[in-house]
Amino acid sequence: MKVHALDTGLFKLDGGAMFGVVPKSMWQKLNPADEHNMCTWALRCLLIEDAGRLVLVDTGIGDKQDAKFRGHFYLHGNDTLEKSLRRLGYTASDITDVLLTHLHFDHCGGAVVRTPDDKLHLAFPNATYWSNEAHWNWALTPNPREKASFLTENIRPIQESGHLQFIDPAAGVPNALPALQNLLFVDGHTEKMMLPQLAYQGRTVVFAADLLPSAHHVGLPYVMSYDVRPLLTMDEKARLLQQAADENWVLVLEHDHQTECITVEHTERGIKVAERFRLSEL
């Protein structure tokens, strides 16, 4: 098995929204904001090579949105998903499976592309797309808090393609995804977000998605204002960090533009970041 962290570009989000109730005087030291109070964040994905399959976890924002949309989020950087795949010797047609942790636009936007004649198609035409029914239905009838994050053009083409498969949380990892050791389902950020867990290089690796968007969110009060159930997020994050510290897990961070992976440890002041490193260094 080989596992790669893929950079697909950078974007900006409001610092207050990303750090919730934590005062700016504290979070500003961690990820400094620009003059518009916007902080830079990564759009990192995961690629798993195993048993003849190429499993892509999340897809970034993609590039099909118009200039107005892109301007809201200050998309920048030289990396794209296509470039990152090409550096590894792959193209979109090689991907066999796309696992979407959830359907917010910054996690699934790259799953669908727009052609020059304004038609929408799957970005990975030979892949099975994996979600779960509870989250899919949640995204199709969004609450007012998340409505702007669930975009029809990112979701409907997948469903209409016939490539969509649902994972049953009670049944565990599908046989079609043998690279995965487990899927952790969490509900604080959004309904039934999926965190893939795998055994790699003798370690347990967890792609933390939006339960732990950056190393700066290890502290329990650091919870995004985007979360629909912030108190539940705190409980879910506490359980994840407890086990990660006890068992020396590697946590891959989807949105931290400064740090790709961390481990955490128990200290007299609670659980803190122990190491920061790149996944390729395992």
C-alpha cells in the first residue's frame, strides 16, 4: 500500500468562522488574518494505492465555479488535483473510487467538472463514488445554516451518473474498499461525516476532515462556527484525540496549509500536538 497527501490549492475563509468562540487575539497568532479577516487554508486530499485500486478521499473545490464564487474564497496557489495526480503518474481516468467525507463544496467540488459547452460530468469517469444515505439526504434538503455549502451542481450529477454507492454505517467498511481499516462517523460538523482510518507503515492513519481541520483546532474550544452541533463536535473531537494520543495515531489535516500531519500526546495541560510532519516521511 502507498498513501499520498495531495495538495489541490489554497483558499481563504473568515478567521472568526473557522475558530468560533475563540477570540481573535488568540487565533491571530496561529493563522494570521489579512485585512479582510480572512485566513489561508489548504484543500488537501488523500490518495490510497492498494490491491489494484486507487481510492481518492475528497476532491477539493475544483474549478467549475464562476469568477464571483471564486472571488468570495480567494482561491490561489499553483497546486491542483490534476497536477498532484500527474506528479504521481496518474490521471483522473485511473481513479477507481472516490470517497467523499461529506458534501460541502470544498470537499466535493472537484468530483464534478463543467465542459466548455456548460455540461456537468463526473471528473473521475471510471470511479465509484462513495457517500452514505443519511448524509446524502441531509445535503439534498439542507438546513439554512449549511445551504450555501451544499451546491446542487456538485451533488446531482453524481446521483444521476449511476456511479453512486452508499456505505451503511452499521455494516462497516465495504468489501470494495479493502484499503480502509475503519470508517469513523461523526455528526457535529454535519450529519454522518466519514473519517477514513487505515493501517499504514505500522501506524494508524486517520484523515480528520472537518472534525480537526488544522493543528490549531486540537484545543477543545477551537470549534468552527460552521458546525451544526458544536457541543457534539467537542465531544467527538475529545474522543478522537484521546485515542490518537493513547495509540500514537497519525492525523492527516485537510485544511492546514502549514502542517500536513500531526501526532498528539497527553500533557499536564491536556492533549497537545506532539509532532508535525509530512505523510511521505512515515
